[in-house]
Amino acid sequence: MATIEIYTSPTCGYCHAAKRLLAQKGASYTEVDVVRDPSRRPEMMKRANGRHTVPQIFIDGRHVGGCDDLYALEEAGKLDPMLAGTAPA
């Protein structure tokens, strides 16, 4: 299985939608709440090439974007291989 990290905030509907999709896929993830730990926001922005909105999602260290990007990967049939750790880099 892939290593998944997701930067979130508790009141973000897109964060909840992204986590819901990952849960439906049976994928476990590490969640970083940038409201509870604001010192992690600059880290998120650096890793996400300046993006400052949440969620920001990383699969095996690769930035895949936000919620819409995650759902686009699902629609394109590319999410499952990424979650399985078998997608090309």
C-alpha cells in the first residue's frame, strides 16, 4: 500500500470529501491538521509548490493536489494503482 499524507482543516468540506473517498478505497492515511498545528502550513505550502488551500494530498511523497484532483484521478482510473503503489512515477 502507498503512504498517503493529507493536510486538512476541521471545517473544510473538501477535506472531508477527500478523506471519505480514501476511506471508501480502504486507504489509510496520515492527517496533518494545519489549524491545530499551524506551524505545519509552511511545510505544506513548500511541498505543494505554493498552494495554500486544504486539502493537499500526497501519495508516496508525490503531490497529487486537492480534493478535485483526487476525484479526477479516480474518474480516470489512476487512483487505484497509485494507492496500491504500482503507478508509474
